[in-house]
Amino acid sequence: MATGKENIAKLSATGTYAKERARKEPVAGKTAFLVILASLALIALVFYKDIFGYSFVGSDTLSLIDTGRIHGLHDVVRIFGKYTMAGTGFDVAVAYRPVSVLSYSLDYALWGLNPFGYHLTDFLLHLSAVFLVVYVVFILSRSRTASILSGLVFTVHPIVLESLAASSRRQTILPAIFMLIAFLFFIKYVDASPHRKRYLVPSLVSYLLALGSEEIAFALPALLIAYLAIFSAGKVCKRDVLAILKTCAPYLVATGIFLVWRTMVLHGMGGYHWRVHLPENNVEAFSKISSMYFSDLLYPGDILGWLFRPFSLYSWKTLVYLFLGSATLFLFFYAWRLFKNWETWNRKERNAAYSVYFTITLLFFGLIFASGPIMNSFFNQSVKQSLRSLIPLLIVVCGLILIAFDQRRKLINYYRYSIYGKLVLFAVIWLVVPLLIYLPTLTFAHRNAYFPLVPFSILVSVFLLESQKAAKSAVQSWSSRRRTRNAARIVAFLLAAALALSFPLSTYLINRADEWKTDSDFTGLLLTRIKENVNKFPAGSEVEFYNLPVGISNFEGQYIHAKEISYPEYYSIKSWMDLIRPDNHINVIRREWASLKAGPADLNLRIEQIGEKKFKVK
């Protein structure tokens, strides 16, 4: 058995599993690969072409552009020596993302204040991420089909719109790109070739660029360790663990150095001053983050609600509870069938069975408790919503655990002898690691699902391919006695196909809802009117804005719509004034909020002077 560095060197890109896969499925030529990438780019253009007509949507966009302008070396020093959006009045959080800010510096140098250029940059960045996902999956699996499907899911998933529609949210796209580049160079670095060390520096540089883009990049060292442990040949022994840690030591050192510098710049760890859209109670916050995290990936739009919209809300909820109850009962019967072989198990298997059965029992009574009126006496509305949103996820998780326990020997063999098995395990770890960052920091928002979308796309593609293979085998052997198992395989493939098709459908429906376009139209009107009236305010004035929108109620009743629309804030207006009229020293204050019923066709600003250099704008 290979150990130490020899063990680490036998990775999927050059090891036994990859060579076996390569014999079955030849490597795509350059022409075919370019055709695949061009097709994905065309699909992305079809789905996201509307963003090119958007204004500067996103409450942070103008402040990032304002603070990203470079007129000399002192501005570069300021970007790397101060927290992001310093001096704009942004008081929600303290973060250090100089690389993201520099991207707006380049955009401003190229495009000025033309929003088209910024959205073009965002689109090209997303395409870069798509291409990297395709290449990474191909390197890991040597499967053209798996890489194409992963890239396709990543391209059209509706959560992408949460990062792509507003230029301020490219801060979630940039770290994903740099982390994937760092990961690809790392694969080259751990290769057994004699010149492998030349790949370490570009990998570390990419990692540092990812750290300077957003905090999610701190997940990379854990993913590199998991990659070495999973794709190494044979079992990982104690010496292998030491070799893995030694191989990843440069990344751990880089992490420590960056953390020290970041702490010095921010005078602390930074973070949010308060919990944005999250409950104050930690249990509620953890449950909400967990449910948001997985629902954004697995069920980003209420497709079933949209399909069953002719039915009343009461009948729809009844159908949901019947389905959840039936699924839970199915778990009971599955467990009963499984536990009939109790006498043949060893102690470890019996202890595992106890845990599984106890969890399912708690889940069943939790479902009854959460759906019944007794719950109203113990918890407030936010807790009840969090628990109810977690119940379907817990049912799925318990079902997967039960099936995995039943099929444990097949799964072990699947992991040992199939490259897809290793790929699935790595993707699962990849999916969990970001959540372990979001939970303790309480910072998750819908746009943060962009990077976890990479492993999720891998899991969906593998699930689709493996279920299609099993369904094909089931159809061919339908005349045999195992019709129940064959039917289950066909149903699994249909579910996988329905899941994959729901993503582009949700993206299409979100685009058709025009919520982002309405936000863009309002923002464009507001910025135009401010530009027309900014010279009415003397230098050093105090301007109070009333009735700035926080939402449009027109979209609240829709089943599928954007999750995280943001409208101009007071600091957005201040930054816009600084961009069109430098050195104005105007102080902008927001006094009142408003919820609009619909997007206005036109916008008129009523300016009233209420004191010396004090103005009210409605």
C-alpha cells in the first residue's frame, strides 16, 4: 500500500480511477470542448440578457464604485488599508474585501458611470465561473457528461440571479472564481511530475485573491485537505494525515497571515453590527440559516405552489402535510423491514440502528407537534416557521441516512471502486464546509449560496447520470421478478429529471416576474432626478430623504420571485452625489421608509428647504 507523499500523489487526475475512467470515456478534443463552452455561454446569455439593461441596482453598488475610484497611489493604499466602503455612511457591517473593490476600480476606469459595462463584467465573471466548474468536474471525474451537466446546472440555477442582477454582489462570484483557480493549481501541485512546485505560487496567489474578495474563501484549506484524503489511493493512515497537513501547510500559513493583516486593518474581526434578516435568538437564527441554505439550492422557487396555484391555499397546505406524513410513515415501514435482520448485526450496526430509529421517531412526533395547534402555546411565529421549514429537510435527511444504512456495503464499494463515489463524497463535504462558516458567523444571505452551488451542481449531475443508468437497466429487465425495485429506479430518475428541469423553469419565471427590472426602473428614475437637482443643494448641506422604498407589495403574493431585492439606501444616494458632484460635503439622511404597491411610471422629487442648508426631499 502506498503511503506518505506517494499516496498523496495518486490523485484522480493521474491515478488509477481517472485512468480507468479515461479508457471508458475518451478525453474531449479542444474543438469539442470549445463548442461545449460556447453552448453554455449562449444558454447563459439567453437566461440573463435582461441584466444588461438594468441600472445600478443593489444598495451597495454605488458606494463600492465611489470608494473604488483610483486617482493615484494613495487610493490604492486606502483600498488595502481601510475596511470596505469606509467613509460612505455604510453602517451595516465591517468587512475587508479590497480585491472586490479593485474590480470596481477597473470598471470605473473602463466604463465610467455606464451601468451596462458593470453588468457585462458581472456576466463575464459568471461565465468564467461556469467554465471553471466544467473543467474542475472534468479533472475530478474524467467524464464529459458529468462536467457538462454540472456546468449546465450551475449556469441556469435561479440563485445565480441573486448575485448577477446587482453589481454589488459580484463579491460572491469573485471568491468562487479564485478558489476554483487555486484548486486547479493545487491539483497540479500535488501531481507527481518533477516540476509540480511551480504550481504552488499561482495557487497561493489565487487563494489570497479569494480571501480579499470575500470571507467564504476561508473554506478552501478544508476542501484541499478533504480532496487529498478522499482521492488518495488506499486508506489514509497516520503518516498520510501528517503528509496531507504538510502539503496544505502553505495555505494554512497564508490564512494566518491574512487574518493578522485583516485584524489590524479592521481593529478586530469585523462582521455585521446586527443580524440582517435573522432572529436574535441563536436557535432560531441557526434553523433559519440551515433552512435557507438548503432550500435556496434544492428548492429555490415554489414550483409546486406555482403548478398547483388553481387550488386554494388550505387544500395546498393539506396536500403538503399529507405528503410529509406519508413520507414519514414510509420511513417507519422501511425501518421495520430493515430491522428484521437484527440478529445478524454486530454491536456497531445495532447502535447505529438505534440512533436512526430514535431520530425518525422524534421526527414523526415533531411533524405532528409542528402541524398541530399545541405548537402555538409554546413558540412565537418565527420559531414555528423555522421549525416547519426544517421538517421537510429533516425527513429527506433521515430517509437518506436510513437508505445509506441499509445499503452501506454497496455504498462502501461504490466509494472504493467508482470515481463518482469519491466525487459525491467530496461534493458533500464541499457543501457542508461553507455552512459551518455561515452558522457561527450568522452572515448567510441568499446570494451567499453562489459558491455552495458548485458542489450542489455536481451532486445533481451525478444523481441524474446514475439514476438514468439505473432506470435504463430497470426498463431492460422489467420482465424479471424485481418489478418494485425497477419501478423505484424509474421513479428516482424521474425525480432527478424533474429537479434538474425545475431550475431553468424557476429562472425563467423569476425573469418574467420583472421584479429586478422594476427595481432597476425605479433606481434609474431616482438617480436621474437626483442628478437633475443635486446642484440645488449648497456644499455642506444636510438632505433628509423621505419615503425611500423597502419593497414593492405587488410581488409578495407571487409563488416564484426574486428573494433578495434591495433598493437605494441613504449611503447609495450620498455616493451617487459624490460621483456626479465631487467634494460636495453633503450629508444624506433617511427619515422614513415606504412600501410601494407597484413600480412608479415616473418620479418627481419635492424639495423643501427647512433651515439653513437643510433640505427635505420626498
